[in-house]
Amino acid sequence: MSLIFKRRSVRKFRDEKVPDDLIENLLKAGMQAPSSCNSQPWEFIVVSKKEDKLAISKMHRFAKPAEGASHLIITIGNLNQAKVIGMIEQDLGACNENILLQATHEGLGAVWLGFHPIEDRTLKLKEYLDIPDYCIPFSVICVGYPLSDGEVRLRFDESKVHYDKY
């Protein structure tokens, strides 16, 4: 469980490019996630151009970390690939968490920026990246080398655990 407890949201990055093989490892980890009926409805756009990262960083007020990241991984849900449409958010959530954990394993920092289901955010991303209508831009994961080491904060709260019934 040490990897899980070590993971944190990193929003500031060093000005250093992450090698392509490490980005590929993140994508492999994402694609290893469980999905409803094993539909694997995910697709990805990897963004590394400075002007594109800047544009995406301005798409909503919490997207600022995108500007300083080495790469952005846009996770997309392909509705034509999903076997149970109502489960696509869970499928992509599992995919995202795998990417975040692999980033921690690789010594990288990452943060998950939520876009879906907020319509104005998803429409901006769809238009900017030419994402087809049968796809949902789910999130932007900013990846890079962390600017600083952050403290690990344990979040276990026994008051939120119930046994047998609420």
C-alpha cells in the first residue's frame, strides 16, 4: 500500500521533459484498468506542445497546472466502444487512478483535472482537440517531475466506516 499512500496531487512541475517511454508506461497502466463488460472504452490524446498546454490551462479556473506540465494525458470515453454507457465514468475513473499510481511509481508527479461532466469544459476540449461527438473528454491528467517533495497526508477516518449496515 506504500504506493497508494505516497501518491499525491502535484500541481507544480520542474521544466524538464518526461521521456516518451515513461509516458507510454502511464498509458499501459491506464489501459490495464478494469472496465464494465471488459469494454475498455478509453482512448487518449497526449499533449506536449507548449501552446496547446497553455490553451488547455485556460479552459477553466482549476486547469492552471496544465501550463507547467511536461505532458497532458487527455482521457476520453468512446461511447461506441462502451458496452454499458452508464458505467463509462467508472471505467475512466479506474483508468485515471491507474495512471496516477503509475506516475508515482515512475517518480513523476501528476494531477487529475476534471472536465466531464461539466459541459462548457468538455465542449472547449472537444473543439480544441477535434474530439468526435461519440467521445467524451473525461479528464486532463497533468504529468511532470514535481517541483518539490510534498508531505504524505493519511486520510483514513474511522468515523466513515460502517459494518453490516449504515
